[in-house]
Amino acid sequence: MKIGIFDSGIGGLSVLHEAYHYLPEQNYIFYADTEHVPYGLKTPEQILSYSIGITEFLLEKGVEAIVVACNTATSVAIKELRKRYSIPILGMEPAVKPAVEGTEKKRIMVIATPVTIREDKLKDLLHRVDENHRVDLLPMPRLVEFAERTEFDSDDVIDYIKKQFEPYNMEEYCALVLGCTHFNYFKPAYRQIFGDDTLLIDGNHGTVKHLAEVLGIELSNTPDNVVTFDDTHKMLELAKTEYYYSGKPIADASELERLRILHNRLEFVRKK
């Protein structure tokens, strides 16, 4: 089965990487809209237009299901995409529900893009699950920019994250919800601030599990197998994935090497 996964940029690779663990036998098309990244600073009209165009592209490539691996695009476009197209289209939303249900008393921090925080989809979710009003929302748009530059552990990254969290007492929080797929790359930095006892929660596993349920595919029995790529050829051979940047196939050796490095980074941070 061929599955399309798209994002504004490289954040959606974290969803694809999770799919490698749990649905390794499938074929994938990964589409990063690098010409328009970041979506978190675009208007809803622009985001909807980009999402429709990408969906049309993926349908032409013969995908049988699509994952909108972008919280921002999901919040703006998912209803319209499902209305227009008949194949299964899954979206992302901040994993607030498991964070609330899996913790007690202490507060929960959700970090996301400004658009995700502003849109009604997240507000509706909080209204349903955050009965005790334990959730705080914090926009962190520059993390998308850092991720696109493959800058994950620099002093600038650490300083930015610390500055954003500065108004809050970290001891009051038991969970940090990563409400943008780009944010997974920075788990070691969050650990420096929140410590080892704070839960780091993203929606990637839940999305892949839901995808399997919708398509009637069994999850792999060995999801903890390490997925790393020693070289670019091995990555392409094992992953059975076509990569596109804003509709252009990725064939350049240096860019393929960048993708290999990003996948290995995601494997490194996966258990953090």
C-alpha cells in the first residue's frame, strides 16, 4: 500500500520515522513543502491552498491514504480535505488527551505554532478534555526555523527554549506536549530544562496506530527495532520511500545525506 505523508517541512519526518517502526512493510511518499515553510506564520487561506495542492499531487502519485503530518495544516485544512477527497485522510493534533488522562494534579505545557494555538480545533480539544484547566499553551515558532536548519543543540536553541519557558515555574509541570512535528528533534534540550521526570508526549505513535486501524493493517510486532541508516543507499532501499520537496523529487546526494542524518537524529531522540 502506498501512503502519502506531508508537512510544511522536515517535521513530518518524525511521523514517517515512527511509521518505519510500526508499519515497515508499506510504501511511502513524503512531501515537505519547503518553499512555504513555516506554515505557522502563514494565513489560514494560504495553508488551505498549499494543503489542497499537495493532496492533489499525492493523489496523482497513487497514494491510498494521506497523513497530514503537520498540526498547523491539520487545524486549518483537515475538514476541507476530507470533504473534497474520498480516500482516508488523517491529521495531527497535540496529544493533550493522553497527557491529561495519564497525569494527575500538576500542570501540562503544550508547545505549538501560533496558528495551531489560535485555531478552534485546539480550543475545542481543550474544552473536551481539560476539565480542570491544567493545560497552558505556549507558541514556539522559532523551533521550526531551527529544525529546518538542522540546528538542534546549539547555544542559540537552548537560549531560545529557556527564554520561552522563563515565565513559568518548571516544577509545576508534569508533562510537555509537543504540538508540532518539528519539535521532536529538540527532546534533549527540553530535558535540560524539565528534567527526566517530566513526560514528553507527541502524537506520532497515536497517529500511526490510527492509520493502521483505518487501513486494516497490523502493527509490527517488533516496533523497538532500531531504525538507523548507515548510508543514503541503505536508507532509500529499506525505507521504500519517495521524497519530494514542494513537488520536486529529491535526488541530490547532499540532500539525501541530510535526510539520512535527520532520520538518525529522530532515532536518537525517540526514547528521550
